[in-house]
Amino acid sequence: MLPPLLSLFQNAILYPDGHLQTIWTKVITSRCGPVYIDYSGMFAEAQIYLQDRGLALLYMPLRSYNKEIFNYLSSPPSELLCPYILLEDELITYDGMGDVRTYDLILQYIPQGELLAYTPLGSDVLPMIDELEQECRRVGFSHNNLNPYNVIVSNLGQLHPIRYHFATMDGARDNFDALRAMFQPKPHSKAELNDADFIYDVGDCEIYDAHQGFIRFLKDGLYGYKDLAGNDIIPAQFIWATDFLENRAIVATQSGYGVINTAGRYIVPPEYEILYYNTDYMIFYYFEYDSVVGFDYNGRPLEPDDYRFEHLLKYRYTKPPIIYK
């Protein structure tokens, strides 16, 4: 089950008449189907369809936010920037005493396309990144959370950032070099490689891309982690391992999959057949028949009916969300 506030947001989309004050006539509920709410802790998000604009994202702020950005981005200064429109007091509800409560919502029109994180374009996307950087510099736009999950590759072959929750218009400061590096061809020392992240041999081991201050390495068939100076921080001991993300890494031993922190201590013991990480909710999980078993960021088990599992079950057999073709 969703928390009450997120359930209210979900119901407002499913039944816009009486809940949404200005866009209720535009929402095509027959195309919304089951409304899935993504939740980051600061914003809730849902996909909706509008009669006049097609696919859009509707956001519900869950904490205070900067309203000044809407002066610039409700009618953005570049065709590569998606309109970001504040709908003040848009969601309306009544409590048990009949008193009215309202909540701000944010509407963002988005183009048809696919998230950059899921595109197969590879290095072909580099000219699009160059074009986006030039436009951001021209208009002084900073996304401030620019990553492949916040950029759509449109069907017209252009990049469009989305989710402007931390954006500013006082000068372009996004790290486009880091974004480009994710799609640039990497030098390899072997003719055939099984892992696309592998870079080269160094001494007695093989190292991967540096990621969040750590370098994953492979030595004698086992994985470990070095710091950026090349010192071993976590010795090679895992038969499989991911890079660190948000100070956590999924690893595998002979006994199963688990999760470690940056000190190499287990947050989730290595005793599971497989584990996945969901960045939206910061939880680790695996599928068990028609249900989900999971752990929070600190390794605490989650209840079987945790509302976050409903979102995960939707995408069990599908390509990760978004999309929009």
C-alpha cells in the first residue's frame, strides 16, 4: 500500500474530476491504466496522458522547493528544455470535517522517445550531448542532477532533460564530460571481453572504471576494490561484484549474493540466489514466485506488503521504465 499522501496523488490521477482543479478535463484516464507512483523522498512522480499534449510527467512536491525556476521554465528558452509548469493548489481534497486541503503539483511535457540510460546508441549519442551542452550554456541552464536517467532521447534524435527539481538558470555548470564518458569507447587490452566496463591490465590484476571513488578490480578470478590511488581497500574475495552505488555494492560468494558497504562489511549477508538494487527507493530485492522480498538501505527486511514492491512487480518481465514510444 502507498502512504496516504501518495494514495491521494494516485487517486487524483485516476479520478481527476473533483481532485484536479485545472487539468482534470485534459487527463485521459483510459490511457493511464494502473497509475504507478515513483517516489524519491522529495517528489512523487506519475506518467499521465493529456488530450492536448500527449505524454507528460506529473510531480507532487513532498518537501519545500524553489518556485523561482518556474519563471524561466514554464516557457523554456530552448526547444531542448521541456516545459516545467507549476500548478499551485492543483490537487484538492476534503478531510473528514469537510475542510479543504490543497497541494501544489508540477506538470512537465515530454517528447516521445526513450531514456538515455536505456538507449542502444552508444557513441552515436555523443553529438547529441554536444548539442545539449551548447544549448545549456547558451541559455545558462543547469540541471544539477544530470544523468542518463534524467534525459530522454527523442524520436527526432535530440536530448531533452527532464525532472528539473534542482535546476537553476544562473549559468551552466553540469558535468557534460562525465556524461560523455559513459558513452565513449573505452580502450581495451584484450581482443574479446565479456564485461563492457573492463579497461586494462595493471600489474597482477585487471581494473574497471573508477566509480564513486572506488576502482573495482579482478585478480585471479576474484573481485575487490581499490581507491583512486590504486591501494587495495577491499581485497579480492568475491566471485562477482558491482561498482559502488550510493556507498553500497552487490557482491557474490560461493554461498550467494549479498550487499556490502564501503568498509567491506555485509549489509545483507551473502545467502541469496540473486539481488537487485532499486535506486528510486534505495532498496535491495529479489523476486520469489509472484512476490518480492527486499531490504532497505541499511539491510533491514521489508514487510511483504511494502508499497514499494508494487512498483517493482510491474516491471518484473519488462524493460525498466520509461518508455515512451
